[in-house]
Amino acid sequence: MRIAADVSNAKNRHGNVYCYFVCSGRHSKRTDCTRGAILIADVEKLIEDYYTRVQISPAQREALSGMLRHEFDRLMAAETDELERLTTHRDRLEHEQDRLMHAH
């Protein structure tokens, strides 16, 4: 389920600013959403609390580790190939530049 939210900044009479998430549909009166505004700090705390309870199994950890290693190896190989291609291109251009300078 996707919930679109806008950020709203409310200021109290002392000038303190409070940042809230507000339902976009409710805010623009496009939906009949009844969800009230919620302080961003409260949302952050709820997310922190949630992630203290999220655990992955050793098997999942090992699988993720393998996938990440494979992806990093792939990226490094692609980077090495690209560097080699660029170096060859640079050398070719330098050689061409030298030929043109000698011809001039």
C-alpha cells in the first residue's frame, strides 16, 4: 500500500517549528483520508523501533553476503574494463596528436 505524504511545517506561538507528514490526498482534498498529521520525529522513532526488531537469519545473511560480493566483483570488473578502454582511447589520441604534430 502506497501512501503519499506532504511535509508540513507548523510554527507555534513561540516560533518553534514542528515538521509533520500530512496525507497528500487529504491535504489537497482529493480523497476522504482520515489519517491525521504525524510528527516526522515520531515517524523516525517508529522506524527506529521497527528496525530493532528486524532480524535476518544466518542463511539470509550468507545469501546476501554472496550476492553483494558477486555484485561488487561485477562492478569492479566493469570498472576495470572501462578504465582499460579509456586508456587505450587516450593512447590512440596521443599517438594521433604526435603524428599530427610531426606532420605539421
